[in-house]
Amino acid sequence: MIESRKRVRIEEEDDEFELVLLVVNFVIVVVAASYKRYKVSELAWNEYERAQKRAMWLDTIRNNTKCQEQLRFDRRCFEKLCRVLRSKGGLTTSRNVTDEEVIAFFLHILAHNLKNRTIQALFVRSGETVSRQFHVVLRAVLKIGKYYIKEDDHTPSVLSDTKWKWFEGAVGALDGTHVDMTVPLEDRGRYRNRKGHITTNVLATCDPQLRFTYVLPGWEGSASDPRVLRDALQRQQYNLKVPQNKYFLVDLGYTNGEGFLAPYKGTRYHLNLWRGNTPTNYKELFNLRHSSARNTIERAFGCMKKRWAIMRTSSFFGKKTQVRVINACAILHNFLRTEKMEETALMAEVERDLENQNVVADEVGEEDYIAAVRQTVEWNEFRDKLAKKMWQDYRARRDLFA
């Protein structure tokens, strides 16, 4: 009897414990579900805020002036670039980002040389997303390069640009420029140029409309211009092609030879040195007109560096990416030149910089370079004949108005 009562009591206590345990579990489930609903709504609200912030920034660049300030593209050209990158560059984006957004922050990085962290804060994106999408757009821009950087074999129109009328066989101007780079410590010696800066030597050619027709970045800053030119001519792929009976205008750093018309050495050359002076012989007149036409390549370089801040100071990308960025800047430069975007103010700044540029009065060529083009008697005679023809015309005009 007593044992039976004990057994009943134990069973009742077990039932009560199970009931309490069931109630506790139910409370835990209810609290967990409520917490989860709260966290989900909180995260959704934060994502909404981030999306709203991105939308507000993208809305500001719908204004033409703001778009040009932030991206260096006016609204018309920006929308055209988006279409071209989608159709010809194969640009595809995920469902979480739009092509307009990634192209905008790609151009914003180039225009202002901004770091990944700055773009993270501005577009409220993770560093991984910014880096991945930057390279997606970069590949698309490089893919459309074949449509915008093309070697021309035509002669500049005499009527379109009077600076080139004396150079009937010229297809453009050729020169090199240095762009600051960030390289590993062990490579700094090779990339250090004559001024002590860590740079890459970029060879380029352009037509009279300031459009690049050939761009070769990547050479070490210590490499001389003629050495880079020799490599461009001898490359198995993407080599510089000079049409028969045509030539490029080059400066004193290059040899006067077939395909490359250089000025006379030991004679005043740069436009800055002609202020208040007039030619006194055929060599000076030739150098003046040569410099006036070849100045095109310096203006093209100046315009590209003025537009893209990433071309003026070193960036924090790897070496390979930095070289690709230089190519991308040249492609985008040509895109804007082709679309004829209004940039009078930008070109005025470039002209002022060139006017204030310091030059050496008595220029001589480098003594330690390997000539990329062999000098010939025939080519020197061609230059003399052209220079004397200019001089005769010049004197005849002066006598006419004397």
C-alpha cells in the first residue's frame, strides 16, 4: 500500500516536470522567433538605408555638371559608355548591383585616384564587392579598346589643321611620358627614372585630333625612349606599324630616320623658346613648325593626365593592374574625343601647363641610348629639302608684306 502511494507520487512529479519542461521550451521557441523577426526587420532596414544612400549619390550625377565633376564624363557620354560596355564590352553584373553603379564608381576611382575604403564608404559596399566589380569594369573597358585605339594610315587633312600642312606624309606624332607606379622594393631600381621617381615609361602615338593610335605602357622608368620604341617596332604582338612612305613626328630624343622625322639638333626647338623670337634660317623655321605640329602628342598626354588623377600619382594596385589602368585611361580618353564632349576648360588648363613648362634651351639627344631607327643620308636630305622649301615660302611671304 505504501509502495503504491510512493509510485503514484513519483509519477505525478514526473508529469509535472515534463509539463514545466514543455512550457519552458515553448517560451524559448516564442522568444527565439520574436528575436529572429526583429533581427530580420532590422537588417532589412539597414539594407534599405544603404540602398537609399547609393541611390541618392547616383541621382546627383544625373546633373550634367555634377556628372562631369565626379566622373569626367558628361551625362550623354556616360550613358553612351554604359551602352557600349554592355553591348561590346560584355559587361554583366549581379542582381545586387547595377551596371550604372559599377561604371560610376570605376570612373570615380580613375578621376580622383580613390582607395577602396573611400569607395566602400561612398557607395556603402563591401571591400570585396568594390574590388571585384572594379576589375569587371576594367576588363570590359579593355575589351572595347580595339574599337577606339586604332592605327591610322591616312595623311592629316591640310584643310583641317594648318599646323600639319607642311608635313604631308605625317600620320601623327610619337613620344613617351612617365607615369608614377607602385612596385615591389626589389624592382624600384629598374623603375627609377632620371629624376629619381618610380615610374613606367609609356610610349604612344596620336593623330592631329589628339586621339591615341598606339599605346604601350609597362616599360621601366629607367628605360630610354628609343629603347622603348625599338621594342614597339620589334614586338611579335601589338607592334607599332609605320606605313610605307609615311612617318611620325618625333622629338630630339629619337634618331632622324625612315618613318620618324626629328628636328635639327643644336637649334631652338620648343614652342616656349620662340616667345618674342622669329626664325633666322631654314633650320629654325623647320624646328618651329615641327614643334607646333608635334605639340599634339604633348597636349594629348596632358589632357589624359588632367582628366584622370590616377595617371598623376601612383596607385595601390598591383603592377599588372596599374599597366591595364593606363591602357583603360587611354581608351576612355579616345572615347571622349570620338564623342566630341565639350572640354574647353580642360584644354585651356593643358595649354597653360604647357606654356609654363620649363625646357632646356640648348637641347641635345641622350648619349647613352641605343637608336631604334638607323639614320640615313636619304632621310636627312628629305628633311633638308622640306626645311628649305618652308624657308623659301616664308621669305617670299615676308617680302610680299614688307
